[in-house]
Amino acid sequence: MKPDTHPVYPPCRITCACGNIIETRSTRGSFSVEICANCHPFFTGKYKLLDTQGRVDRFRKKYATKEPAAKDAKTPAKA
């Protein structure tokens, strides 16, 4: 390799919110992530809802009180 061409590539630690620590190398340095392969539902096979901002609860609350649209009284029911 040519000198002074490539960036510094030191060892680093990536820390997940679940507690998993990954030892690797990076030009970025050590950092943390919210989700990794050990806790991601796709890789674990377990479905868990990742709702950090309450969007699902707001959606359920918004549409829980709504009743289904009434059928038009003019159309006869099929027998």
C-alpha cells in the first residue's frame, strides 16, 4: 500500500441497546446502535413491535372509536 493514501482503520466496539458488543474495525470509531442481528425480529424469528414514537397506539386510538360505514339503505340485500 502507498503511504498516506489509506485512512486509519483502528479496532472499535459497536454496542447494541440489547447489550450485545461487536468487536470490529472502523474508520468511524466506537459507536452504539439501537438494534442488531441478535435482537432484530427478522433474524430471531420473534415478532416484536418496534414502536418508539407511539405511532401504533395513536393509530389504534384514532380508529378504535370509528364505526364501520353504514350500508346504503336504497340497495336491497341479496338473498
